[in-house]
Amino acid sequence: MSQALYEITVNALLDRDRPLTRADWDAAVARVGGHRVPQLLAELTDAGLVPDALLPGAVTGAWAAADRPLDRLPAARWRELFADAGLAPPAVTDGPSSA
């Protein structure tokens, strides 16, 4: 997916200005592709659009979907997302991933 299509997807969700449903999240993930899911998650959580009930699955799904999660978001951001979701974070460091 091109950056422009990614931005269209994110902007459409931001413009709705209401929390996402599981169906909304799954559709957005399918549109943006695995390696962009962490960025999508970060933008939508920053906007307050990922409800608490959806957050644990979204965080673990974003981590798993990214080819190199630590190259997609900083380790500190991942730790924050996992903590906000009430999950124990994977062992992450501040350096780039080894994969």
C-alpha cells in the first residue's frame, strides 16, 4: 500500500471521531498491511479511538503483524502500548531489532 492510501485510511478513521469497533480495526489492518499496523495503532491510540476492550488484541496483533516491530515503533512506545493494554511487554530494548 502506498503512503497516500495509508493516509486516506487513517484520515477516514480520524474524521469519524468515534471509537473503533473490532470490525473497523480488522478492516483497517487489512487495508494498510502488516508492516504499517504499528503506525496505525500508534496514530489511532493517540487520537483516543481504540477502546480499552479492543486494545489488547490490537497491540498484540500489531506486534505480530510487523515484520520488524522495533523498526516500526520505538521500544519505549511498544512498552507504553503493552502497559496501556494491561499486557506484559515482550523483551524489547531501545536498539534496532535483530531480525
